[in-house]
Amino acid sequence: MRIMKLTMCHLYPELLNLYGDTGNVLALFKRCQWRNIQLDVIEHHMGDKVDFKDVDMFFVGAGAASEQSIAVHDMKNIKANLKDAVEQGKVLLAICGGYQLLGQYYQGKGGTADGLGLFDFYTEPADSHFVGNIVVKTEDYYLVGFENHIGKTYLNGLKPLGQVISGFGNNGEDKTEGVRYKNAIGTYLHGPLLPKNPKLCDEIIAIALKNKYNIANLEELDDSLEIKAREHILKSMGQK
Ligand code: GLN
């Protein structure tokens, strides 16, 4: 039997890792393993040599302003390679502070700070924290999660990941949540996102498999526990 192998690059895990974001990497790993897909997770740390040749997906977690300001320096060294990867249709998943860093600017420690500028969106400071559980509708399914941010992100014409059903999302004003460009996703949803939303987790795996092996179908898994947990969350938020 041919073993399919994918590689994920976890960017700055020591800096950007709020609210259990690493659980997203574990969820990807387990859902690959349950299907006999080998997922190798490599880490990119500050100052590491940039070699993304074999990377199928990138993950960047969240961080507060102080961690963001450290990470963004090194991110400038990976910008061109990351941009190439995104344009090639590779997967990029960025959460909250990591998501903000991919835009033009964000609210840094002592004021506005330059982001990586990989995408045209920008983040302004809000007057108070956007915190609580959130439900978002994408084109195909509902996402559930938890958000906690002070930044308000404006997409500047980019496509959102979904529409806010309950919660704040990008800015608490326009009902958009996150961003989606090709197979790059930015989102404010922690939770962590992927264990709570197996459909999104599988979508990411399926994209990476299609890119690498041109395989379209993923073996079904028993998601009854996840479905039950999601129903509970949706019900508690008055959505079911
Ligand atoms: N510092 C950012 C904000 O509060 C990001 C926080 C986070 O990643 N949770 O907007």
C-alpha cells in the first residue's frame, strides 16, 4: 500500500501559540493518521533557514502584541517564499494574532505596526475586547469557536472565510469573519478551531492531498463525538 505523506510547517510555535492553538496541528495530525496518511510536522523558528520546498501546509497561531512584534521581524525573511506557496495553492492557516500579521498593519505594542503585507487587509484597534464564543457560516458549513481580540480587521475587498451568525468576527461591524484567498485562511477563531470543526480540518487535508497526489476523496471518519459537541455549542448559543 502506498503511504501518502504530507508536510506541515508550524511557524514560530514558541511565540504564537495562544489558547491551545497547537491543538489545530494535533487535529490535523490525528485525522491524517486515522487515514494512514503520514503528516510530518516541521517547525520554523526565528532565524531558521527558509526551506519550504516540501511543505504542503503552513500553520501560524496567535499571539499578543509583544509576541507579534518579535515574530513579524523574522516573517519578513519568509514573506517571498510564503507568498509563492500561497499563489501555488498551498494551504496556509493563520489564527488571530497570526492572521493579523499577514495584513498591511495591525495594532502593535506602542501603536500601529507594519504587518507582513501578504494580503491587503488591515487591523485597527477597537475600544474594547471582542471576546466570547462565535458561530460563523461558510459556504458549506458552520464553524464554531472562541474569539478574544482587540484588533478590528477590515478586508479591503478580500473574500471573508464566512459570515458571523453570533459573535463579533473581523470587526464587530460588517458581519465578516476571517479571510480566504485561494487556500490561505485567516481567522479569529480559536477553540482550537480544527478539533471543533472537523469539516474544515478535512477540507485542509483534502486540499493538500489533491495538490500533492491529485486525490480528491477522503475516507470518512466517525465524527459522532465532534457532532455531539458542536450541537451542544450551537444549542447553547441559541443556534439550534
Ligand atoms: N494582539 C491581538 C489582539 O488582541 C491578537 C490577540 C490574539 O491573538 N488572541 O487583537
